[in-house]
Amino acid sequence: MADTKYDVVVVGCGPAGSMAGRSAVLNGASVLIIEKKSAIGIPNHCNECIAAPHLWEERLGFKLNPSVYSQRITKFTIVAPSGEMAPPLENDCIMVERNIFDRALAEEAVRAGARIMLNTRVVDVVKEGDAVTGVMVQRGDVKEKIGAGVVIGCDANNIVAQAAGIQGPYNPSHWLVKEFAGVKGQDPETCYTYMSPRFAPELHAPHMPKGPDTANLSVGIPQGHDLTLTDAYDELMKHPTVKEFFGDASPVRISGGTAPGGGLWQKPYGNGVMLAGDAAGQMWEANGGGINPAMMAGHFGGEVAAKAVQQGDTSEAVLAAYHEKYLSTIGKTNAIQHEAKELLDRAIVSDELIERAVTEIGKELVGLYTYARGYTDVVRDWLEEQKA
Ligand SMILES: Cc1cc2nc3c(=O)[nH]c(=O)nc-3n(C[C@H](O)[C@H](O)[C@H](O)COP(=O)(O)OP(=O)(O)OC[C@H]3O[C@@H](n4cnc5c(N)ncnc54)[C@H](O)[C@@H]3O)c2cc1C
């Protein structure tokens, strides 16, 4: 028997967890969000670029204080190893101060009526038969059971899925992120993405301006690859365009992080349990955007969980509505991004191929990488021609 019980227990207070907690409470549930860290949003290990607020605020039903945002991003381009740039494609994005942004989302959840428990690690789920009925938490040396109508795992693939017996693809990459001051010559509204297997095998190195002379610059490497992150970063700094922009700059933040990769989980729910955000592989695979899908997934998950508890049926048949809602909305972008990632993997095999792609189908390559639709056919045909 659990010591305390909530209708919905959310594990993890990132964007998915805050939005799951907020939405569940707004749909009538009592909610506890459990977070292992002592401060939400810290450390910040992000490139900090998201879709512009007007594209998601209305659906979520709140506006954040403008202080959480820094620089508008209106264009994306891809930079070839020689420095040749693809024609920039318009897009509507914004840079966030991730530590403040995540805390602001948590504040929205609390404002709505959710409780947050910090410094508390979920170490297992509690089960009755094959149904999840709570979590086991640890604070210092003290272990405690907390009961739940539904547990929502927003823990970025840490414990809930594994403990609940839910599986999905997981192909992680590891990242080194540096935030610089003293950047020269960049267009602050343009996100530049450098591609080369020499410094970002199967991935990319985004340069995201945060102001006229500040920017995030990062590299990622798939798990198990021989290249080290520091060697990859050193190689990236030799790129002619990077040298031009960052030659006189200095880092003001260095951090690392792991991105899930592998794509959407087919069944991110079970009896009494669901997964949202990175825990469910919802990060967009081609460009690595995970904040917006995590927020939306949490929003849908919280709503479905609260209603299931009210109906007295938290079986997987009822919780499946969450995944259907996700797939029929923002999940459509996941499908396009999955296809885009496969094509980009085929293009990022040599500097020579990337060089030609940027020159010959640059616009389409940028289209694939960003959220834009309708570019896959041109890139696929072009890749086929290269084989011939
Ligand atoms: C280097 C890097 C750069 C990125 N840049 C961008 C970007 O520019 N734009 C973008 O949209 N996305 C970006 N992403 C992806 C984005 O950060 C994630 O997709 C997003 O944070 C997912 O949100 P989430 O809530 O699912 O998980 P998270 O934000 O990871 O939150 C999970 C929370 O769960 C907590 N937790 C984990 N285990 C437990 C446990 N056992 N008990 C209690 N709490 C637990 C963690 O402490 C954490 O607070 C980047 C990722 C990386 C690695």
C-alpha cells in the first residue's frame, strides 16, 4: 500500500513534465511532479532554439514572460566544408534562455495547481499485476512509495520505461555545447549548420546566434563512435567559416548532453503509465528539436491521464488516446523528420558529397533539416543520381 497517492504522478520536470503536470491539473487531477535535481533547468545543456511562441502558445493556452527569449531566428542555412553556404530558407524560430525557460514552464504547472518535489529520484515503479500504480522514490537515504492513478514518465529515458517494461528505439548521441561571446560577422537571425563526417559523423554542428555577437556552437557524435567530442570540436574550429565567426570569441558556457535518437516509440504507454518527450523518442530526428514535441506530448498526455483517472479506467486501451492525439498532430513532423534523417545520413558521408549537395540542391537540403515539408523527393532523386 502506498504512503501517499496522487491522480497523476509525473517523473521529471523538463518541458514534457511541466506541461504534463499543468495539463493534468487543469483537467481536474491532483498532480505531483518529481524531479531529481535541486534546481529546474540547471545545468543548461541545450542549443536553445525552438519554434516561435505564436506557433504553440495558443494551443497550450499561456504566454511566457518575454525575458525567457533572446534572439529571433528567421533563416536557416547549411554550410559546406569549403564555407559555401546553401541559400537560406525562411523559418520562424526563437532562442530561449533554457534555464529560465524550463523554470518558467514549471512555474506555469505550479500556478495551475501542480506540486513539485525536488531533490527526489524515482528509482522504480510500483506495479499491481502488469499495471503501474505508483513510483518508488529516494531522497537521501529515505525510500518512499507514492501511489498514482497514472504515472507519466517524462524522465528522458531514465527509469520509468525500463521499470514499466516499455521498449522503443534508442540510438543516443553525445554533444558538446559551447556558448560564445565576441562572435564576429554572423547574421544574428540566421542559424548556420556545418556538416562534415570529420567533426559531426551522421549528425551536424549547429551555430545558433543568441544576439549580435553571442552564439551557441555544438558538435554531436553517435554513441560508440571512435571520434571524441573534444577532437570533433577542435576539427570544427578549423572550418573556414567557423574560424571567421569564432576566431576572436571566447566561451562563456560549456556543457554536454545526450540526445535520444532512434525515432518515435511505437507504444509509449501501458496500463497505468505513459511516456512523453525524450522518454518516448519524440525529439525531431533530423534537426534535434525536442522541446516543442516534448511540451505538446506532455500537454496531451496530462489531459488523457486526468480523464482516464476520472473515468476510473487507466488501462492502456484508454491511455492509447494520448499517442493517437500526438501522432495526428505534432507527430506528423516526426514522420517527416524521420525520413529527412535517413536522407541526411546518406548525404553526410563525405565532404565531397556534402559540397556538391550544398551547391546543387542546397535549398532542399536546408528544407530537409528544418521543419519544412516537401523537399524529400528532390533530395532522394539527387542521391540516386549520385549512385549512378
Ligand atoms: C546538446 C543538446 C542540444 C539540444 N538543443 C536543442 C534545441 O536547440 N532545441 C530543441 O528543441 N531541443 C534541443 N535539444 C533537445 C531537448 O533538450 C530535449 O528534447 C528536451 O529537453 C526534452 O524534454 P523532456 O522534458 O522530455 O526531457 P528533459 O528536458 O531531459 O527533462 C527530463 C527531466 O527528468 C529528470 N529526471 C530524469 N530521471 C529522473 C528520475 N529518475 N527521477 C526524477 N527526475 C528525473 C531530469 O533531471 C530532467 O529534469 C537538445 C538536446 C541536447 C542534448
